[in-house]
Amino acid sequence: MCLIGNDLLYINTNYTTFLRKGAAKIILNKFENHTFFLEDKNSILPVIWTIKESVYKITCKQGNIKAFTPSNIKITTFNKINNKLYGNANFEDQNYYFNTIVKQNYIFSYATTNQYNVRDIKHCFFRNTPINSNSLNNVEFISFIKSQNWNLTYSENSIPKIKNENNIDISISHDYNILALSYL
């Protein structure tokens, strides 16, 4: 089964986090620091964070119980076409494939274990409100899940899963007023 992960970052409220002294050391490893991101590290750090968070979500599905340490995930290729970024990442000798979309207010990344499936991942975005603040309370999200005849459950580690015979994998993320669902 192909596994997926996603992450969504609202730039306007989170950008200052990445300007803090030492942020680059937490997010980038030595290889990345010297290979890809020599220029303007502050603007690229939120992007790299979302990529690595997407990969981390997959590693949790694979049994990784280590805390999220972004510098342990190594981006091995990094390409850009317009506002879309794509490439490969590696964690403990496993390869992952990612795409990232940078919009005016959001950065959205998704990753997969199979490079041939990265284009097939579908996405839905739902508006969050204080009442609909997460997937368990978001009426639009729950309605979509029901319309697909999916049985949504969560593992003991709070990883969302769809129980059915089609082996659908999903990933959920939310930030500020958007909830993002990716599925394959």
C-alpha cells in the first residue's frame, strides 16, 4: 500500500517562528544547509518544514515513534517550477517523494512512498471555524467522508485511517481556518 502524508501552514501567523535565531539548525541538516538553501534561508524554512512534516506523518504510519526532528529528514532533490516545488526526501534509508504548492497565504505539501503515485493524490480543503476547529468537528469534512462511504478511525497515536477494502490512505492537516484532506 502506498502511504501519504500532508501538511498545511498558514504563513501570516507562523512566519515569525521561522525567523527565530537557530530555526535553520533545527530544520536543516548539514547536507541541505550546504547544498540547496544557501540563499534566503528564512523564506525557504517554512516550505522545508511542511515537506518534512509530510514525510514525518508517513514515517509514523510506518511505525516510527521518534519525536519530530526535522533535521533527521534529508531532502535529496529539490526542484521548482513556478510556485510548485517537488523532489525527494530520505529518512532512515527510505525514499519519499513530495510536492509543495506555495500560495499567497498558505504552504501546502504532500508526500508519498511511491513516486508514481504522487500525481494521483487528491486533495480537498474545508473551511475551519472555531466550532469546526479539527477533523472530528468539521461538518463539511464529516459530510465528505460519509459521501465517500469511508469509515474514518484513528489509531492509538491519533493517525487517521480509512477502514475499507480499497486500501485508501489519507492524511489530514489543519492550520488557522483551513483543513486539508489528502487521499489516494
